[in-house]
Amino acid sequence: MIEVRELTKRYGDALAVDRLSFRVEPGHVTGFLGPNGAGKSTTMRVLLGLDVPTAGQALINGRPYTSMRRPLHEVGALLDAGAVHGGRTALDHLRWLARSNGIDRRRVTELLERVGLAGVARKRIGGFSLGMRQRLGIAAALLGDPGVLLLDEPVNGLDPDGVRWIRELLRSLAAEGRTILLSSHLMSEMELTAERIVIVGRGRLIADTTVRELAARYQRGVLVRSSREAELAGVLTAAGASVTAAPEGGLTVSGLDAVAIGELAAGHGIPVHEVRTRTASLEETYMELTAGDVEYGAGRRAEAVR
Amino acid sequence: MSDALAAEWIKLRTVRSTPVILAVVLALCGAALLLVVYFVVTYDSLPPEGRARSALSPMGPLVEMVASLAMAVLGMLAITSEHATGMIRATYAAIPDRRRVLAAKAAVVGAVALVTGQVTVLGTAALEKLIVAGRPIRGQSAQSIAEQLPHILAMGLMVAVFALFGLGLGAILRSTPGALSTLAGLWYVLPIVVNNLPEPWHEWVGSVLPGALAGQLAGTGNPNSVYGSSLPPAAALAVMAAYAVVPLAVAVHLDRRRDT
């Protein structure tokens, strides 16, 4: 389990994380979402004891990372796949990591197989593509078979096959009961992988919810088309719904779901041509939530905020 | 601690810079010995008054200087290359106790440098002795290798001190160019400056420069050099320890509050 409590991190004048609190429970993938500069990577660095928090706490399994003696058995992390010594081979890189936490050498070979790098194990990392480095980073994160995984933008630079591979891997790791925090600035990625979602903007918490709840919260009524719209509007209003004319034609109904609308219309013998529940896509919802928090927004948006 | 030591040992062995630096040191030892061979051949062809005029300094201190600089670079790179690539984050994620990381690096780098220093200084001095083969060349010691051994061992030790100094400097500055220029200043520029200081400053400052310590530790002093000889052996040893330990201690202190 991951627990961030009232975490604040300041770099000089810049406030990167501002009293952020959230928890990540085991058993599913939790998305950590926010625009660039929202404080996702900073939070992860503080969780791993790499950066010192200005205030607040970041705990993994109830204690600070820096108190762990062989942390790779508890926590696996992929922060920046490029942060490796290019002159070392993939095998040697994983060997020193394994050795630093008393992990058996066979585990290294096993993971190189699992991430599909067995064939290039003795090649220098400097010649690897970004996708291969991501795979190496995943192997490094999994070395100690940890119960908690922190992954910062792991699908960056991967081809579609690689993206699918990571998604399936993460889902299977979560199904084994692990705690997984996966950061991304792309909502579309989260829709496919994550169950819960923590959204941050400018270092502050914007939402801590499930993907399903988020979709439901931003549901935008039901669109109904009929040849007798005025009559139908009367019936629906009488049943307690609020009805407005939709800009694209037809009626926007809120307060009643599609089933109830269909039943009412049938009961009154009113023909219905279309009944469609309108949901904002998660991507739209996310853009809306974070619109004010984009660090370097386009000019138009910046004007609107002012 | 043994985990950290083993991990740092793998790291040091698996980067190209390590064999390259060791090869450079060996090549320079070879070049020094070639110089001795060339001198001896010329010496033998000279008339007696020519022989009396020519002189050859011993190669041990030269090799000590070269090996010291090379091992200091080795120590420096052991930490600055990790900062440059960002790999230091993987290191601290694997071993969150930064003192343990630095101690392991110091042990590994120090051991490699100690062996390198002893082997190259002793080897060069012994081969030089063989090549000179008892010729009464001015500048060359009349003492046997056994008699010179304290000075030779002290020079080899100084190579390890320099390696730890480089590691400490790298850990403080976290940047290869920064640490390298500081090192070069101390190793090369400072002795020139000291050479031009008036007495008694010349003698005092000249006695605590890295190059002055091995001679003072062995009790032979530093005749015919820019260095002073005012420290007794115990004080020279203490100054050597300070060069090795103080930068590392400063780095440990700074790293308690520094981000990576």
C-alpha cells in the first residue's frame, strides 16, 4: 500500500507538490494522472526517498522508503528508462541491481526472458531503442518480485505491441494482489489499464476516484429524438425530468435514464426515433478537470483563466 | 554492506573506463621505463666527463603522480558518471542509505587504486633498478629496492589516497567537468603556485601538498623538489588521511538533505 499524507515539495520558489494526500490500495492498477509539471514525478521521487519532502509524508507499506534495508523486495520502480549507464550490458546492469539486494542471479536471466531481452542481454545498453530500455526498466522493477510497483510513464516510446504488453503485464500483476501506481499524462491510457485514478494538477489533488465513477459523474443526460417532441417534453417534465432543446436537434433530458424515458414514451404512444445516453469521454472530462492547472497552457486558455 | 560492496564491484568492472584508465597507467609506466633504457644507452656512449654531467631522476615519483591522477579520475567517475546518466537514482533506490553507497564505492575504488599504486610504483622502481644495473648515474639512488621500500610503499598508498580524494570530490560536486578541473588544479597548478611562494610559506604549504606526503611519511623528505619536508611521518600520515576522508565526509553531510 502507498500512502501520501499532506505532502509538500518545494524546489526553490517553485511549488511542485502542494499538500497532496492520497492512498493506493493493492489489487488493482491506480492511475496517477496530470498534465506535465503537475507533480507526478516529484511525488514518485519522494516516495522512493530520492527527494526530501519539504513537509508531509510519503509511505510505502506504512514506512518511509529510506528505512528499508533491501527495498527491491518490497518496491519496484521505473522512473526514467534512460537513466542507465550506456556502456554497461543489459545483463550487467541487472546483475549489479540484483546483487545489491541479495537477489539470485537466476532471477536476472528469468526476467530478461520475460521482458524479451534475452537475445540482447550481452549488448551494451547504449545501443538500445527507447522501447528496449523501457523493457529493461520493467525487468529492473520486477527483480525483487515486489508487492508495490511505481511506474512513471512506462508506455512512453513503446510501439503498439509494447504498449499492449505492458497493459497486460500490469493487469496480471495487479490481479496477483500487488499495489500498482502508474503515472501518465494520457487519460486514454488509463481508461484501458486503471481501475482507480488519482488526478493532480499544479501539485494539488483534483480527483481521487474510480474510472467508472468519473465517467458517471460527467454523464451529460440522454438525447431523445421524436416526431412529437413537444408532447414528449411535457410527459417527461411531468415525470420529474428537466428537458432542454439540444443544440444538434432533439431533446436533452436529465433526471431520467434511457430506460425510463423509453417506457414513458411507449406508455403515451409517442414514437421515439433515438434514445442515447451521452457521456463525455474520459479524455474530455480530464481536460475539463485540469484545464486551469495546465502549467504551460496555450494562449487562449491562459486568457480564459484570467 | 557486503551486498553494496558486491554491487559496486560489479559496476566498477563493467564499465569501459576502468580498463581504459588502467591501460593508460600501464602504458605510462612502460614509457617511463623506455626513457630509462634510452638514457642508459646514451649514457654508455658518453665519455666520462659527459657521464658526470648527465643525470636521471628516479621514475617512482613520476609514476606515483600519473597513477594518482588516473586513480583519482577512476574514483571521480565512479560517482559522477552515475549523476550524469541519472543512474544514481537506481543506485539509491536499491540502497537508500547513501552513506552505505559511498562507503562501498570508497572500499572498491580504494582497493583497486591501492593495488594499482603498489604494483606500478614498485614494478617501475624495480625494473628501473634492473635497467640502470649499478651504473653510478647522478640522481639515481644507490640504495637497494629493499632499502627504498618504505618510500615506495608510501607512494603506492598515496595513489589510493588520491583515488578516495577524487571520489569525494565527485560526490560533492556531482559533475565530471567540475570535479576534474578541481583535481587538475590541485594536482598540477597548485604546486607551481607554491613553488613561487616566498619562504617560509613555500616550505609550509609545500609540505602538505599531496605530492609531498609520501616522502615525509617514509622519512626520506623531498630533496630536489618543489615540495617541502617539514612534517614528521605521523603528521604526513594524518594529512594523507585527511585528503582521503574529509571530502567523503563533506559529501555524506551534504547528501543528508540533497535531492537527486
